[in-house]
Amino acid sequence: MSMSDELVEHEELVSSATGRPLTKRGEATRRRLLEAAELVFAEQGYHEASIVKITERAGIGLGTFYLYFDSKQAIFEALVLDLNRRVRHSMSEAMTGASDRLAAERAGFAGFFRFTAEHPALYRVVREAEFVSPEVLRLHYTRIVEGYEAGLRAAQATGDVDRALDPETTAWALMGMGELIGMRFLLWERDAEGRPPAELDPKVFAGMTRFIDNALAPRAEEEK
């Protein structure tokens, strides 16, 4: 399966070898390969990883791999898009039912940090994509920003967010903040025994969301 096949988010999954839609069993096998690839790429990096290592981790025969992906790069690109889909789902699910945009921001970031704590591979895989597949890296970020920007525009229209803010710039700034906070306090953080945290420190989260609340809160319009 080529990268162009993977770029359409809702495209029907097909066999790389036959071009036919995958059965439920085929989808499950593909999922096992992606889960194994997530671990192998995270532990060893793109260049040290191999198809053999991925299939061994998945417990799947080498020949079976080529029914789903035609190369190491193809499964890497599929993994980036899969992680992207899942992190956005975690965020949107967390935001469901929020009373206003500021509450939605807090909930969305909570969903992002939960996913990041459970899937630290997100950082290494996405960063390696800059060199392995720049087009997919850009797609990863723009998919997140597009939804973010639309939400901010809607919130400005209802008065939940400062109307003077540029939605696109604000969306990129918030995404960058979340990524770097996660890197510093989840990916790099270790306890005395060298274990990573299971969740973001509540004090860090509170400080970050206070900053976001202050940045996004609507301002009283000056009388003309």
C-alpha cells in the first residue's frame, strides 16, 4: 500500500497484494502489525527497525506482512496516520459535553496527555517522520490544526474566545504547547526508579490550562 493510498483517512482498507477489501480477520492482522510496529519503531528507531523484527513482535509470518504493506516505509507511514487518528479521537472524545470552549480545551488536552502517557511512541515516530516521510508529518499536524481552527472560529462566533485572536496562529500555538509540555513532563520525566509517569502532573496541567484560559478568554470590546 503506497502513501497516497493511506492519505485518505476514511479509505477502505485493502490488501497490498490483491487490492481487495480486508476481511474482519485481515483488519485484525493489520492491527497486530501496526501495534508491533509502534513498539519496534519506538524502541529502535526507523533505521534500526526491520520488517522481520516487526513480524516477529506481532507473531505473524514474514510473507503475510506483504499482504498489508509493501515496505517498511509503508507501515511507518500507516502508523503515523493511525496514531494521528487515535490521538484526535482521544481528544474529541474527552471534549464531548464540555460546557464552553475553555472547558473543551482543558478536556481536550487531558485526552491528549492520557494518550501520550499510554503511547509514548507518538513522539519518536512523529519526529522521525520529518526525515522518513515529510509529507505524512505535515499531514499529521495539519489534520490536528484544521479541527482545532474550526473549533476556535466557532467559539469566537459565540463569544467564548477572544475575537481578536487569529484562529490559525492560535491553533498552531496551542498544539505546540501541548506537544512540548508532554515531551518535558511525560516523555522525559522519570521517578527515582527510572519509570515514566502514568499521567501528567496535576500541577503542571493546572498551570498550563490557566495560561490557556488567560490567553483565550474574551476581552471586553472597547467602546467606539
